[in-house]
Amino acid sequence: MHPTAPPCSARNGGLDTLISGCIDPSLMTAAIRRLQKRFTSYCSSCPAPLPAPGLIITPEIRIQSELYLPISEITAAFYHLYRAALTYPPRTASTPFHNASSWADLFVALPPDFQFSANPAHLLEALLADRSLLTRFLFASFLPPRFYGGFGRYPGQQAFIQRWLQSYTIPAVRCLDAACGTGEGAYDLALLLSERGVTPESAVIHGWTVEPLEVWAAAERCFPHDPHREATFREYTSPLSRYNISFSCVDLTHTVTETQFDLILCNGLLGGPIIHQREDVERVVAQLAGLLAPGGVLLAADHFHGGWKRHCPQSELQAVFERHRLVSVDAGEGIGGRKK
């Protein structure tokens, strides 16, 4: 495998291996002063209302915000914070700052915990002073709710897996969720195996993702920024604790070496915003096909990224599967291929 970050399990330090124990506040002093000056000018020059929870952002509010509080300066300051707070290079495309139209738009979209002041300088100061608040902010930034659909996200695909398991004769089964996010799909697989009567001793399930905070959340079943989600997640997964489920940071665009799998899921990745260039799609599918055992199945579904599918339609993705010796199967939803 090609790890992209330090190990992420609580057994070897937990979040301390991912989130810096001490950030030098002086690193942010200049940015905070600059943003404070910008905000003072904004308040003295623009009519009410200032950005506030629930505010409908009109074009006028957006223009005023951008004129006095340029989102590019705010983004640069918070990206600096991400780099200082995390022990690995952050992928900022998932954060609320990526492609934000203005500070006003971004502020009203923040979780309530971070809407205590419309002044971005005050938010930076608070995050530097309160590690718990910073931890929740990091998780909210890199694990936004829009990325996840919960358990049972692909019922048609799950029905296919149930049928596939009924015809499966090998006594042990190795499964991979190759774009596992926070682990819902991997735990869904464990539930399907349990319902089919596959014992924990006969099953191995791996989950791979490029985001270290996702790995930690999936392995520890912990979401510091969302207690309700954590409670429902733990309730769903607690009966599956005996199954061998592991999570790792793996970048599929790099060379991956691993024992072969009988079933691989790659949902919500191929043809989306991360993997959509033809050469990347080809490389990742080739890699996943190489990880399949003979007779193994690769499944790929996506309820998101509708616009990206114009760049990589399902028919084209199916053709990529076939170029890598995967025979088309009716997977219930999305596409599927069986290795010859």
C-alpha cells in the first residue's frame, strides 16, 4: 500500500498523530491583524445586516463582503491554520473555503458552533485558543455532511451482493471498500456477511481512503463535530465488533500492493471530482482489477457527482472495466465487473 499519512488508530496515539499538540499563535498574528482591519472597515462602510446565522445572502451582501473582506485573504489564513494544525498535508478541496463565493456565503454555511462571530479574525483567535473547538472545526472542515449518505446508501448494489454471497462457495471472503470515507460501506459489508452466516473468523474487510481524519473516524467510530451522528453510527455498528474491519490511508493513484480480494467496492469515486481524468480512471481501474482474485467482483456506484458524469459517463466507465478483463455483470445499480 501507499500510505498518505501517519498511522491513524487510537492504539498508536489516536488524534495526537494527526492533529498538532501545539500551534505557535505567532504564526497567525499577521493574518489576524490584517483580517481584523478588514472587518473593521467592513463594519464601518456597509449597511446592516452583517453575516448572521440563517441570513439569506443577496447579491448586494455578497459583493459588499467580497469588497471589504476578500475571501481569498480569509482562505489563505485558514489554509495556513490547516497546515499548522495537521501533521500531514491537508487536501483542502473538501473544506468550506474551497470555491466559496464570499465570506458571507461561507459564514452562513458554517456549523452553529463556529457562527459566534461574523469576524473571521475572532474565529481564528478562538480556534488557536481552544483545542477542542479546533478539533471540531477540523472534522467539520474535512468530513462535511455533504460527503456522506449514511448506511444502506446503495440498496440495489447491496441486493446484488446478497445474491452473490448466496452463490459464493469459498469458505473465507476478503472484501475491500476502496473509497470508504468514514466507513459506512465497510460496516454495511460486515452486516451483509453476518446476515449470510459468514463468521467473523472467515471474513476480512478493508476500508481505504485518502483522508486520515476519515480513517480515524471510521476506525474509532467517533465524530467529535457531530455527537448525534456518532451515537447513531455506534448503535448501527456495535453488533459488528467481532468482524475483522480495518481502515487505512491509501491513494489509489499510486501503486498499491495487497493480497487479492474477492469483492471490491469503489463507490462515489470513479468519474467524480477526485478521479475523473481519463488516465487516472484507467490507472485506478487497472489497479483495482489487479487486486481482484479470479472470479472476484468490482462494483462502482455513485448517487452524487451528476455533473461530473458528463465527463466520464457510465458507458465509458464500463468500457474501462472491460479493457481490464472484467466481464460486465448486472450490479443492481451502478456498474460491475467480474474478473475472468
